[in-house]
Amino acid sequence: MTITETMLVPNFEDEAETGRKIAIICSKGNLDMAYPGLILANAALGEGVETHLFFTFWGFDMITKSRMHDLKFTPVGNTATHMPMGITPFPGVTGMATHQLKKSIADLGVPEVPEFLEQIVGAGGHLWACRLSADMNHLTDADLYEGVEGIISASDFIEKTAGAQLLFI
Amino acid sequence: MPVTTINNREIHVNDEGFLTEYDEWDEDLAKVLAQNIGIDLTDEHWKVIRFLRDDFKTQGETPTTRRVQTAGGVPTKEQFELFPKKPAKKMAYIAGLPKPHGCV
């Protein structure tokens, strides 16, 4: 046991001082792949890291009002589910797998995608939508979750993330 | 396990400085801990600190940011305002509890 003369105080300022920044690109639309980005963004925000989430391609579904409440998980082609692949395309299997995944996630106290995005925005996270994906799907700001700050192009993204750590999901 | 001196009392802490003995904490100590990290405790802060203490007692672990919002009734945004940059860790430190381990 060591006795310290001065008070041992945790250092809480590292991240704020170093100006650490992280950008997470969410390119997937399946329910399982929506979570890694959200959980890491939430963790980064909790450590005081400036965090940006960029939604592109299938990930656009995560921030599209008409789809974000309905993301699905399918075992088709996903051998990590340890199911015989031949039965995965049967009617009802995707629905069941989605239901089970949602339950497992809820049992851990992890919120669903819309609520999670709300928590991330509340914690200071920035949400950006990909211009190209918006154009391809003929979507505008009105179709997107209100927490999204704007629809930006690839060059805008590169500018915004100068010096940032990048994560592609 | 290091022992540090706060308020002329010997307090057990871990290598980072977080308290390790639940019962060594009291509200006077909290004020000193808050001062150490530059926070002035208002009623709003106390509401959160007391929730953390009670919840730790019943759940056996420090509540996460999300639990402080859903069970404690303090929105995430407010937590970031009261305890800037690293709310979960700061709240736990002032409340004399370990850092939360949950992911959300």
C-alpha cells in the first residue's frame, strides 16, 4: 500500500486538450451493422472526443424517417449466425432473426436506432448525410431525421474531417 | 492499492484516483472531489450524484449515461452541461464510485 502525500486526482482533460476528432462512416443498412457506429460514437462522445457520423449508401436508411424504425437483420449469407445457409431465405426467417436481435439488444439496455441517435445528438455528436446517396434515392432534408445537420458532399466530408480518426463501417 | 489524503482523511483509491470503498465517501468529500476537477456543485449536480449513489447500492454497479437518463431522469444533454466533456467519469469520480463499465 502506498501513501501519497498530495491528492491523487484522475486526469480528465486529455481528449479536450489534444483536440481529438473521430469520424465514423456508416454505410450499412442492416440492423446489426447499425450498432457498431452508434456504440463507438457514443463512447467517443463520453470521452469528450468531437464525433461526426456520416451516413452513406445503405447507411442512409439509419437516418431516413421512413426507414429508421424498421431496419432488419437477416442471416442470409451471414455464416457467423451459425445457421445452415440453405434455410435462411425461407419466409419468416428474417423477421424472426430481426425480432431476436432486437430483444437481445434491448435486454442489455441499449436503445433502438432512433433513440440512440437522439442520445448521440444530445451528447454533442454531429450527423451528416451523403449528398450522392440523397441524390440517388431522390431524398431531401425533409425526408431525414431532424437531428441530421446537413446533406454534404464527399469533399465537404474530407474538409470536415481534417486531422480526424476515420472509421468505415 | 494506493491511499490518498483528502480532507485530512485517508481514502482508498485506485491507480487513477477513483475511490474504491463505497463507505469512505460522504457529501463533504464530494465537494472536495468536485473542486479537484473544477466543478461547483449545484442542486442539479447533487440530484445526479445522489442518484448515482442510490443506484450503485441497488444495482451493484455505476449507472451509465443512458441509465442516468432513463432511470435517473436527467437527459444526456444536461449531463454534458453539468459535467462537461467526460460526464460519466466525472460523475462517478465525484460520487466516489468506480467508472461505469456499460457500453451505453
